[in-house]
Amino acid sequence: MSANTCIFQLSDETIKYWNDNGLHPVENSEIATLEDYIGAKAPTGYIEFVKVFGGVDFGSNIPNRFSYSYIDNGYSEHFNQVVGHIKRPERALRYYDGLRNDDDLKFPPNLLPFAMDLSQGELFIEFGKPTEQIFYWNFDNHDWTNTHMRLGFVAHNMYDFLNNLKLDGGKAAY
């Protein structure tokens, strides 16, 4: 599958930016390393994306926004954030280790920090679950007096996440 025939519905500007900066698809062995390390199967949409595109930078040139929601006891808050980049597997594992080894956080072991916003916020995808959900952790607003990581719901899977990105300031802006 090439970037041009991918089932992900990304903006022309995004695809052009990635093609101009070179694509570095992920090998099956890198996905196997992730699965072995986490001890769970990688989500199908994630595998399909990284096998076509690899790790990619969105940067400020193509500010793609995603929505996320906190839902607690019937109360909900909704926000938008800009995705900065999707990490290559080896980089995602470095962040995974850092979060798992941080005594100030209770980090769920089945979540891979696969992407970041333009600051230090992390996007996580479920491994080994049929739901393949994506969550967002706002590092900048984390309550460091509490080890609980407040995760906002982003999407049901990688397809929903990428296909619902909105390009800032243009035809698809919020």
C-alpha cells in the first residue's frame, strides 16, 4: 500500500509535506519488537499507518487539530489540540519506559505513547485491546500532587483519529 492509496483520509497538504520530507515506513520487525516489549498485540490501524508512513512530523507548517474529551461522573469537558508528530517505534518505547519508570505516575502498561502535541502532551494508543482507543494526556496541565493520569478520550482507533484531524486556518478548521 502506498501513501497515495492509503485508507487514511489525510489532507493533501499533510501528504505533500510528508512526501516532500521523505517517508520512512516501519518494518515488521520493529512492530514485533513493540509487541514483545509491551506484551500485547499492536492495533491494526496503527500497524497500517506506520508501515506506510513511519514516524512523521506535522509541525507548525500543517497544524492538524484533534478533539479530546474528559468525561467524569456525567460531567464532560471538550478541548482541541494540535498534533506535533507521530513517533517511530524505538522512540515510542523510550517514552514508554520513561513513563513506566516514573514513580510520580500510574501509567497503564497497555498504552503506547505513539504521538505528541506541539509541547509535551502525549497521545496513547491501546495495545492488546479490541477497542484500540486513543487517549490524550496533557502533560502541561497534569496535577503532579496526584499520581493518577487524567486521560482524555480522542478516538476509537487510529482511523478515526487521523480521519478526523482538522487543518487549522483552512477549509477544514473548527
